[in-house]
Amino acid sequence: MKAVNIFFIILLFGFYGCGKTSSTVEHTSPNGKVKLTVVGNRSTSLDSWKVELKVNAYSFKEDQLSFEIYASDLNTETVLFNWSDEQHCTIIFKQSDNTDRKFSLSVSPENLELKEK
């Protein structure tokens, strides 16, 4: 009986430590003037991602938002960039529960606005 319990404990810790705990996704606008960087970190593969969404555009100082995402991974399949034109982008995070978190970026040489939709 003890051997079975020890086996399950070892198995649990084995799964607990598996999976990525850091990820970076980079994207550049079609005109090349805006760079978006998504940096995600988590303690274990079972935790939520602590995400920083960073924007470098034109001559603006870097802007960023910080938030949490519940996703199995952060990659080009779970983080999508939809440019409606050269100044407007919707950033979509696909979460594990089949919901999306959306962020709106509006950028021009004179203005930069990043917010959750």
C-alpha cells in the first residue's frame, strides 16, 4: 500500500514539473514600424502565465500591459495578431477554457494606445 502511495506522489511531482515555464512570442507590424513582444512566465506548468505585452512603436518609449492568462502554452497558435490596417491591431490570447482575451492596439507616429477590449 505504501509503495502505491509513493508511486502516485512521484508521478504527481513528475507531471507538476513538466511543461514550459517561460515563453516569448514576437510580432512585427506589416509596415515594420511596430514591434510587439509577449513574454510569459510561470512557476510550474499547472500555473497561469504572468504575461507582459510590450509595444515598441515609432519613436515612443516602450509601453506594456501586465496580466495573467490561463493557457497550456504561449505560442503563435495561442497568441494571434490581427491587423485591420497599419495602425490598428487586435491581439488575441486563446485560453485553456476556450475563451479569448482580446487587447486593442492603436498606434500612429503621434499616439499609442494599448488596452483590453
